[in-house]
Amino acid sequence: MGLGSLVSRAIRPASRLLRPHNTTFLLRTIVSKPELQSPEAAAVSQPQPQPNLPPRTPVGGARVHFSNPDEAIEVFVDGFPVKIPKGFTVLQACEVAGVDIPRFCYHSRLSIAGNCRMCLVEVEKSPKPVASCAMPALPGMKIKTDTPIAKKAREGVMEFLLMNHPLDCPICDQGGECDLQDQSMAFGSDRGRFTDMKRSVVDKNLGPLVKIVMTRCIQCTRCVRFASEVAGVQDLGMLGRGSGEEIGTYVEKLMTSELSGNVIDICPVGALTSKPFAFKARNWELKGTETIDVTDAVGSNIRVDSRGPEVMRIIPRLNEDINEEWISDKTRFSYDGLKRQRLSDPMIRDADGRFKAVSWRDALAVVGDIVHQVKPEEIVGIAGQLSDAESMMVLKDFVNRMGSDNVWCEGTALGIDADLRYRYLMNTSIAGLENADLFLLIGTQPRVEAAMVNARIRKTVRASNAKVAYIGPPSDFNYDCKHLGTGPDTLKEIAQGSHPFCSALKNAKNPAIIVGAGLFDRTDKDAILSAVESIAQANNVIRPDWNGLNFLLLYAAQAASLDLGLIQRSPKALESAKFVYLMGSDDVDVDKIPKDAFVVYQGHHGDKAVYRANLILPATAFTEKEGTYENTEGLTQQTVPAVPTVGDARDDWKIVRALSEVSGVKLPYNSIEGVRSRIKTVAPNLVHTDEREPVAFGPSLKPESKETIETTPFKPVVENFYMTNSITRASKIMAQCSAVLLKK
Amino acid sequence: MSAPFTLRKIGVPPNSANLTEARRRVFDFFRAACRSLPTVMDIYNLQDVVAPSQLRFAISAQIRNNAHITDPKVIDLLLFKGMEELTDIVDHAKQRHHIIGQYVVGEGLVQNTGSKDQGKSDFLKNFYTSNYF
């Protein structure tokens, strides 16, 4: 004892009785150092080393947009200093710092509710943990997300949420991708203390698409906020108080909005799930393929979840420019049409009128023979609404090599001018519509034609109070919209400047005119389009920094077909045709085809045009092929094959290329790269995927039109939102929707 | 029909001392295979599909494929595998489509001899086979 300055004492167990049997006896020496004796000595001994914090990247690789860099503030998240814009909340500040805070009710695209309390974090100098989703971040705030208080708060909230939550995991569709499961594993405690009866709630019926099990609801109100803010329908609401709270429609009402399927993604638990997908698969057995939707011209990014050869469901992908995180009901639920009415073998119509399956050799040999027996100007090729750019290029090359100029795409009426791209594209991109403050919709109902564009218009109307005016047949909108008129008369008045709306148009800073592609079918379309362009020029709609003249196309294949030059030139091409090649085109007026013409139908569904066809060649659908599609704003995207081909089908372009070889006019490419290099010589923007080629020329090159505007009012283009193409017409879910959900 | 030939099971894998012995075993194997061909045709009902000469040709083609090998041990192993295959076939452990697919020469044989296939490009030949090429 007392050996120098260091005092050391050996500890022995107090009594032999307390020593457990088989532990070895450990000697522990107590050592004291000068730093530990007094704080001054500690400060002197060594300076505190700066914590070597690794650089933090924001959650999910997000980029932080500083709208006003001078007003950036600095907060500290877990000791890490981070610069954020002024209006950010604590949760967003933590996201920038790379810390993902658990949450149930907060969603970055919806308003803040702050009722789940799962996002509680500890902030220095605050008596209670704060709800980070609602608390604005103040300069110099020190936020701590992993302290015992924050962890205890999360465990407590989790315990409360699970108290009334039913034990449905084995039968709940959300199992495996459930926020509640994931967050209770990560942040919850291991045991609960609830021993009473759980409450249960009666289920509601929202329609054939959304399945509700109300007992599982945790009352986060995400669906309520989505329906009222993004979808614009005030269907859902919270009834009751306390533990008796229910989400419902109060009256027996179905959710008829075209964005109703997105509540399935939004709901963090299994309360709102997909009814067609109910009990079909678990998410871990599905293979996700990131591809593009072709049911409309928007080209929403989707992920196709497939199990083996079957598409099980379709989920949206994030794309800020086009569809954000939403997809329309048609996109989401029409996948079961891919399983019905599929063409799988080449077929030839017998002498008694019935179809007989043949081999590819025989089918192509027959076509190759017949195509040489007709005169070149009697050959007609029509591409369909779901055709990709490669197949349209090969079709055009083949028909041209046979000596004919009659190849066009559905929806491209006679006389459409494809020289100037600004005359058929959405020149303000879909994301650019957010900057507009006045919308003039001419002959288009964006709600049924392109639901994502409609969602974007609604977002702009909500965010910046933009005004919307509409010329066309009466239809309902999910935002405030002034109905100016039903026909071209109103358009003429605005063009002449005699309509009261002209003043609003002149005062708008960024006006956006959206013309529907349904107007292309009118006989007086040149006059109407020149009236539109004169309105655009008179009101400074097209400027170097803002191009507000937009055309909303209807079909996924239209933009690419116009870029490639598939336009209809001769007026009576179809009526005088002897050989008609329909590549997936079902909207062709079959009665116009002469009775003795030989019709070849190449497509994936046995839809309307098959009944007139003499020969059927089975092709692949968009989930089975790699194809290039251009959306209505000019952005080129590619689909990726998610499931194998059905039966003996082949890719569209391969069929036409093989046909060209059998007919003796062999095309010079035999791989998809070859087709793409051919496309590059015609329309190079179609080869640059995920890039939007802005239009080059403005209305200064517009040709003058001499026609007069007729007085027939604008007609609605889409009669039934749920059934617009061959896939949706074959889908049982779409049939249920159109029977039940359409507003009569 | 000639008297059916019973395949004597060679239990112990043979160890050939030198190349000559290996060669002798190869020919013995070929003879055993050819002698079991009538049984095979009978078991799998290949009378209308293929002639025994074609099957003999197929077997000899496969043996000739390995004609360049000089190591007796390797030859023994190949013979063992060949014997195994032959035993499976004779024991009806395989099925008709296996025999037709593996030994009735090639997938495109029936059409390969057609004259129209000469002028076709690879693209067209692959196109007729499947969508994935």
C-alpha cells in the first residue's frame, strides 16, 4: 500500500460464499490518473480531438435545392453541421444529413399532419421531444436523433400503434413491404403490455380497385390528404374521435377518381391494398422490372412486378419530371389484360372463314407472295397506338421499299404536318407546367386523356393559384375551371380579341395553352391550329424562355411516329388498298377497308381488327419487348422486357424484318442496334433515351392556312377512360371499373 | 426379328493398360450399342421416325467426336459414361423425346435438307426458331 503516486488496490470478492462456482478469480486493479481527479487537469492534459465525422450524403441520394442561397441556415444533426434552406423542417434537415427518421403520417408530397408522433427527435433546450415533420428548423438548432429519449419515444409510439392493430400479418397483403413491420423491427420494443380487447372497425367499400380492411388503419390520414390534395376528390375523411376514429366516405360512395389506386402505395399499413392483387403474391417472390407505361402518351415510369411468366402487379417509379410518384388507375390495373385474348400462333383464315394455326414459314411465305401481287400504291401499313419506334421504323422502311408511301400511325389524320415538332408536342414539358399561371385547355379533357398531366395542372392550381379556362364539351375537372365555350366559335373570338378572357390571357406571365390531339381528326384542323397559333403569338405565349403552346397527344406511339415521318398523305389510301398491314392498330375504321383487300394483323391481342384480318401474326406486348417510346413532351424512354413472350410470338420489328426478307426486299439491318442506327439517321432524338429534345423552330415557319373554321363543337375524344387500347379492353378489372366507376 | 441381345453389365470400370486396349474397348462398346439398337427401336417405337442406320450413324459420330483423344484413362472414362447412357436407354429409363432429341440427328435435320433453307440468312433461321436471339 502507498507505492508511489499511483495507488493501486486489488479487489477480491467480499466473501467466499458469494463467489460463484466456476468463475475464475479475476483481479481488477483500480488505477487513477491526474485527468480524472479534477476538471482543470483534464482540460490541460489534452485538447478534445475534433470528431472525425465522415461526410454525410442526403437520404436516397437526394439533391437539396436552395431557392435562395443567401438564406441558408445551419443546424447540427447528431453533431454533424448541415446547411439547409430556410423553410425546412427538422425532418427534412435530418434527411439532408443522411439520417432517415421513421414516420407514418408524413409524406413529402402531402401536407403535414403530425399525428403519428413517430418522428419524435430530441432537440437541445426543448422540454419534450419534437415532432420533426412539423417543427421548422431554426438556425443553430442541435438535433439529436439517437438519444435514449428519442429511442424511448419511438418505442412508446410503436407500442401504442400496435395496441389496436390486428394480428393480420399472415393474411395481410402488405406483409413484407409494410412500414409498420419494418419500423417495429427497427425501432420498436420487443414486447407489448396490452392485454385488453383490441378494437375493430367495419370495412368500407371503395370500389373494385381498392380493398379496405379498416381495422388495420393507424389513422395516419395520408389517404385523406392525398384524396383531397392530389386527386382533388373530397371523398375520404376522418370520422369520430379518439380510439373510435374511422376513415371513411361517410356516405356509401365509391372512389371514382382516376388516381384512386395511389392510396394503395401511400398507406403505410395494410388497410388500403390492391383488390385485384389481394392474396395473389408476396412481395419477395416478385421480380421487379423498371419499365415504361404505354396506356397513354405520358410515359409514366413503372415497375412491373412479375412472378415467372405472369405480371402480378404494376407499381409506380419515381420520376420527378413526368409522373412524380403517382400513376393512373388504367396504368396500374390493366395488367390482367395481358393474360387474356393473347395471340400466340400465326393464323391464316381458311376458305370457310375460320382461322387455322400455321407455322411462321408458311405465314410469311403467304404474305410474301401476296405483297408482290398488288400494285405498290395499293399497299397500306398502319401502326398502332402501342407500337414502339423500332417497329414503326422497320414498317416504314418495308412499305417504302415495296414502293408505297401509305404508312401512318393511328391517330394521325390526313394532312398532319410532321415537319415542325412544336406543332405536335408538349413544348412546356410536363414538369414545366408547374411554372404556368394560366391554362387554356382547348378540346382536351386531361383527366381522361393523360391523368398525370391533369395531376400536374392540379398541383400548379393548388400551389400558385393558377387559373384554368376550358373550351370543349362539358366535363368535370378536379380543380376550378372556367368553361368558356364548347366549340371553335369561342376560339375564334379569343383569336380576334373580342372575348373577355383575352384580358386575362394578356396579363398572365406564363400562359400555357394545351390543345388536345383529338382536334387533329377534324377536317378544319388547319384553321383551328392556325387560330391557336395566332392566339399564342398575340399573347406572347412563345418566348425564348417560355414556350406555352402544348399539344396533348393521346397514344404512346404518336410522338415517335410523327418524329419518324409516318404520316398519311393520300386521302383515299385506305379505300383503294388491296393489301393492308395493321401493326397493332385496332382503332382503324374496318369498314373503310375494301372487301377484297388482304389484311394482315400483327399484334398481341385479338381485338377489333382481328375480325377483318385474313392473316394473323402474333407479336409481343410492351411488357415483353424492349422498345423505344416517346411521350407527349418529347422525352424518349425505353421499355424493358419483364416477362417472356407468349406462345410463338415475336417482336414487332423482327416480324417485319423477316417479312421483308421473305418478300425479297431484305432490309439492311438484322439486330436491334442496326434498327436503332437506322432510327438515328431519321430522328436521332429517339436514340437518346431519357433525354428530352426541345423543339428547334417556333411559329415563324408556320404555313398559312386558308380554310375556314367550322362550327361543329368539340367532341370528347375518350368515351370510356378505362378502355382505350387493346390491352385495357381485354382486362377484366377495367371492365369492372367501367361498369361501376364511370360517371354516367 | 433376331434374338434380342442382352446387355452384359460391365460392373468394374475397366482400366486399359494402353491405347490398343482402349481402342478394343471402344469397338466393343460400339458393337454392343449397335446390337441393342433393335431393342431400343422397339421400346421407344421409333420405327417410323428413324432408321437403325441413322442411329448407328449418330452413335459413331459421337464416338468420332472424341477420336483425337490419346490418354487411355480419359477414353475409359468416356466409355464408362457411354455405357451408362446406353444402359439407361436400354432400361427404358429415358423417354422417347430424349432419344429423338439427342440422337435423331439435330433439330433442323428434317428441314435442313430442304432446299429453301440454303438462301436464308441467319436472322431468318433464328427468327423461325425463337424470339430470343
